[in-house]
Amino acid sequence: MNHSDNVPCRSARQRRTVAGAIMTVSYGLGPAGQRDRPTSARDGIPTLAFSPLPRVGHSASLDDAVFESCENVLLICSPVGTGKTVLLTQWAARHPSNAFPGGVAWLTLTEGQQPAGTLWQRLRTIWGLSDSARGPLTTPLGEAADLADLLTERAQPTLLIIDDAHLATDPVTLAGLEHFLLHAPACVTTIIAARFEPPIRWHLLELSSQLRRWNAGDLAFSPAETEQICREHGCALDESDIALLMDLTRGWTALVRIAAMYLAAREEQPAAALAALAALPTSMSDLLAGELINTLSPGLRLFLTYTSVPVEFTENLADDLIGGGTAQWMHELTRLNYPLTTVLRDGRVWYASHPMLRAYFRAELNRLGADTAEELHLRTALYLRSIDEPARALPHLLAVPHRAPLRDFLREHALALTVDGQGALVFDGLAALDSTLLTDPFVQLLHVVDALNRTDLSAARAYHDTLKKVRAQSISLVDAHTVTALRRAVDIELAIATGTLTDADGVEGPAATGQPDLDCYLAVESATVQLARGDLPEADRRLRAAMAAADMRAHPRLRLRALTRLAMSAGLAGALTTMRQRAGAALEFAHEHDLSETSEAAHATAMAGLGAYLQAEHYDTGPVGTRAATRLFDASTGPAGGWLPYLIAILTSSDTTEDQGGDAERLRHGYSHMLDTHPTAMSGGLIPLVVWRLLCVRETYEAQLLVDQARAVLGESPEIALAQAALAGAANRSRVVLELVQPLLVASASVHPVHAVTGWLLHAHAHQELGGTASARQGVQNALRCAAPEQIVRPFLDVPGALSLLDTFAGGFGQQNAFAASVRRHPLVRRLSRHPTLTDTELKVLRHLPSAHTTQQIADDLGVSINTVKTHLRGIYAKLGTNSRVKVMAAARRSGLL
């Protein structure tokens, strides 16, 4: 027979014949273990002694593998007790005789040598092919070839199942099996079930597209099937308990059944019973030892015992643990199909034993003595620290009785873990080891860092207050120099977060400790003090020192914090373009290091968004900005990303939002809440921007209340003066506006450029209102001169009358003519100028429309005649370009009038 004539894919006619034969067969089983048809003595399908769980999904997958796919060989390799035989028995027994007209043969191999030709003789008998037309055959290989040829000539769908195929060890039998699998016709389906692959050349079948593989994962019970098994054994588990049971057993069918019986026999709560189950009860230990572990060589068992110390291991880690030779042992485990899971992470291949098998070998480790276990834990921790996996190293150091390695670890990694949001890992581990360690000053400081990291100021203050009571306690975990440096950084960050900075905070520059994480953290917080005080050159210097420390392998989140504060420094200096560039670099860094969910990334997004807002350019805040604007923890902790990102996210969306009034209210409420709970000196810079948004929707009274609150909390400042001037301008009090902005304009060189531009525009508009045309023109000229270098456009959109002044004096601005023309052509100018301004009375009538009151009721509420209301309604309709109440309300909401 020529192998090239053996087409792997079944013909469409064959698939239709088989499919038609099984379409009427139910997937379920009969009562008490009865099957859909009696077992034929000829086909050899075994009879099950129990009623198995119907596995509809797996049966359907087998149907697909056998009847619909191009492959005609299915190799199922998985350990003992994973349900190979049971599944195949269920599946094969439920098909009617005409599903395989050529016959069904089930062969279960056994231990010990058998005559090489026995396999083929038995198959001839089962399929009625005993009499060969080719005369007597002298070799088993010839018998296999002859059988394949006879099946080709007969061309009928035929099924062969060989169970326990791993027991086939005779080289001649294996050669015959390989030849048969390669040359059997496409109408013959062969299913090979084994604990590990029989040693034949499976790649030849793969190259000819004849082979499909299943492993233990394909046979595993699903959570729903696991729950059903437990229920059948009288053990009711909830969803979380089922998830834990799945983690322990990985759906290994025999282990699930044993676990269900074990749990049903226990009287305690499921959680306690599952904890005991994780310790590997005798019933499971006997199954694993008797059927799997005892078949391993002593060398393999020792290898698995040593590598059971870590939850996962790489080849390099395993070499460190056993002293070399891992590649050979891993090859042997692969050949034996030992249940190892593999995952690729950060360019390394990690291996993990099944949890129950790991539990068995961990028990074996205990028998080797405490010294061996301690040495293996130390080697594991050292390796994990060397590849920058400190969180996974900590449990191994906690398992070592000596404290010196733990102290060294905490000094180097505890701050980074806490900043990275894994403080609970440190605190829980220390508490489990020795609860008295939680009162250590170093640990107390880490608690403050953790609370600040979560923006939980109440908890941060509580831990800080506790820390004051233990100042005299001796240091037990790290040296005094480290604690002193960490205390300085924590004190500064807490003072900044709570708005309680004193003149003494952060005056001295940070002293290097030699620890990159701590040096970076201290330098960043020390620089932030200078930002709050307005000493921007010193802040930049300290931030660059922080970046230098960060480059010495500081934690990425601390480096991100330094990058974000550099962007903030540029913004406070008025360098909006530089702020946006630095914020963009920080966000790229956050993305590269999987830190896009952090508060630092939210602040970087805010800096980029604020720069775009002030330059009147569109900026998509992305998911970070969206979360900052919508996710709140609670009233005490505030938004997930912090108050500044929350408020800036609302500002940046104000140009495109359909709900101007709602956004303005959220902005007012958020800023007021920030003043109550998280006041900082830097938050004062937003007050003019917030006030302009409130005035845009005619919320003058609310804006006044907010300015009064900010003044009481933050004191007098140029930003407060600008906000007061904006309110005075809205009330047509031009002389008051001039009184408020004049001091700012005198010292304009030291005022933020955005505020300087705003001040000059308020000055110009006030003089224009008072008839001072020349002063108005000079004010606009000065505003353009301040705005042009950084393309500051927002004040021209916010300050009433600023755009009209640009139109009035167009062409007369000299070097600023081009920038003035670009502002006048800005897309937002057209949007803001789309509707004429309503009069105060028209606005009062407009705000009554959502109440659904009639015209007469509105007139009664306002104390005017109905005709007066109708006149104002006609004016509103005309100005907003609508002709109905519904449309005018929609237009008013879009433009911020409602």
C-alpha cells in the first residue's frame, strides 16, 4: 500500500453516514449504570461498576474529533485517575452498532510481555478479518501492514480504542502500531489512551495531519461538574468553596471524587474542611503515591521534593536548589507526562506541580530535616530577589527561623512593596510570624505609606499618631538611619496630603542612605515641599536627584512619581508645553511598567489634560482620566486617582460635554470637598478655572460660596484675587475688578502666566466697560504677550468680552497679530459664540421650563403677567434657534444655560 494514497481527511460521504447514524443517540446514561446498548462481547468495551457523571460537553468534543475532523488518530495522555477510561467507555457505549459498520474494537493492554503478533490477531478476530487473502504472514510488522490494507479495501467506518497504551513496551509491537497508525485508511479512527506517550514517532502523524492530542486539562472537571459531584455525595459548597476546591484539584476527576467524599464526612464548616484537604489526607496521598509517585525513580522524587519549596520554579532556580542537572530531570518528567503546568512570564518559563502533588512532596521535605528546608528557602528567596520578584521571595524568608535575612530583605524591599500596593503582604506575613513586629517603628511607618498610597488620610493619621507613642522603642528590624530617613519622607508626604506643612518641613535636602527606593522616595517628597512653596528651581534640582536615585534600580512606581512631579514643576512654572511633554513621558513609562492604574498615572494624565485644556486643545484622558472622574472610594478617601485628577478630568471634558450644568455642579462639589478633606497649597491654582465654569452656567451664588470657602482655607493668594475679580466682573462691578487685579499686574513677572493673562484680560474688559479704550487695548496687548510663548488660549474663552476685544482691536497687536488671529479662529470660539446671551429675566424664565409648569404658573411664580412670560419665551426661542419647549431645553443644556 502506498502511504500517499491514504488521504487523512474523511470523505464528505463518510462523515454524513456516521453523523446520520448517531444523530438519534442520547448523550445521557440509563438508570443505575445501564448504557444505551448492551456491551458486545465482540467489541470488548468494558462495563462500568458505577454510574458516572454524564459529560455532555466532552462527548460532543469526542464526536467532533472522531466524525468531523481531518485527524483519524486521537492521543489522550494524562495521569491516573483523570477519567480517560470512564469517558471513552461512556462515549463508545452510547453509539448504536451502525455508527461504525466496520466494527468497534477496545483493547486494554496489561503489564508483561506478550507475543508481538497478538495485538493484530485479536483485531482480525474482532473485525472478522481472520482469513487473509495474502497467505501466511511471518512478521508482526507484516501483520499490521496487512490489516491496514484489508481495512482500506473494506472502506467502512471502524473504531479502535487502545487503553493503557503506555504498557506497550515490546519494540516489535510498537513498530507495528506506528506502521498501522500511519497507514490505516481515513475511515478507521484510532483512539490511544495512556498515562504517557508510547515511544513511537508521533511527529510523523503530526506532519501528515493525522494526529490530535488531548491532555489532563482537556479531561478535567469544570466547576459546574465539580459542584454536581459534591452535591451527589451530600456535600453542598458555595461558589467560593468550589473555586478553592478547583484550585486544589485542578479538576482532576479522581481527586475531585475523593475530595467530595472527604468533605461530606467532615462535620466542620467547608472552609475548615478545605484547609484540611490542602494538607493531603491519606486517601489522596495513597492514590498519588500508589499510582504515580512510586513509579518515579529516587532521583526524580528527590528533584520534585527540592523543587516543591517554591510554588513555581524555573530551570535556573531548580539548578540552584538541586545543584544542577535540571534539564535531564525535566526531560524525564516530560517523557513520563508528569503533571506540570507551564507559563511564560517576563521571558522566563515557570513550571508548577499540581497542588496536591506539591503538598505530597512538601511533606517529604519535612522528613529531610529543618536545616535542609531552611537552606532551600534561602536559596529560593535569593533567586527570586535576584530577578526582581521580592513579593514572591518574602514567604520564603518568613519561613526561615533566623531574622537576619528578613531584616536585610525589609530594609531593601519593604518600602517598594508598600508603594506598589502590596503592603498587606508585608503586614500579614509579619503578623503571622510574630505579632509584636507590627509595633516596630519601621512597620508603623510602612503602614502610613500604605494608607497614603490608598489616599486614606484617616488611616494615615491614625498610624502616624500611633507612631508618636513608640518613638522611644528600640529598633528591631532595620537600622536607625533607615528609620530616620523614612520618617522624614513620611512626615513630609502626610503634611502635604493634609495641608499641614510647616516652615521646618523639608528645608534640608535629603541625605542619601544608599538605598535607591528610600533615597528616591525622600527626594521626591522633599522636592514636593519646594513645589508647594514655589521654589521651583530647588524643586527641579531635588526631583532630578530623585531621578538619579531612581536610575539606581529604584522601584518603577517611585520613578513614575518623580516623572509626574517633574511635569507638575513645569506646569507650576507656566511651561505648559514642557508639562505636557513630561506628563506624556510619564504616561509612556507607566504603560511600559504596567502602572497605568496607579494614582501617579492619574496625576500624569491630569497634567497632560490640564495643559491641553489651558491651550484649548482636545485631550482624551483615556481610561485613567475616566476612572478618576467617576470612581469614588467613599467620602473620606475621595476619588480613586486623587482630587486633582478628578477635578481636571471634569474640566478637560467641559468643552464637549452635553451636560454643562451637571459637570459644573460636580466640579463645585468636588472642589469644595477637596478643601474640606485634602487641602493643599497647589490646589489653589484651580479655583479661577472652577469659578469660570460656574459662571458659564450662571451659578454666581455657588461660585461666591466656593471662593469664600477657598479663601478661608487657603488664605489670600493671586488665584483667590482672580476668582473674586471674575465674580465682580459678572456683577458688572468694573472698578472692583480693577482694584483686585491691579496688584497682580504690578507683580505680573512673579505670577503664573495663565493667571497673568487672565488678569490682563479682566483689566482690559473692565476699562472697556468704563470707556477707557486705550487702557483696554493695552491690557489685551499685554495678555497676548504673556499668552503667546506657551499658546495659552483658555483665558480668552473664559473672560467675558475678551473675544470681542480681540475683534475690536484686530490687526493692531504687532508681533502678536498671528497669535490673536489664531485665537479668533479657534473652533471653540464659534461654539461659545453660537447663541446670544440671555437677559437675566429670560434666564429666570428658562430655568422654570424643566418644571413642566404652565405659562400661567411660571408667571405666577415670577410675579409677572402671562404676556410678559410669553414675550420672554419668544426671545429665548429666537436666541436659541428653536420653536418648542422641549427643543429649547435641549439646546440650553448643550450650551450650559441649564
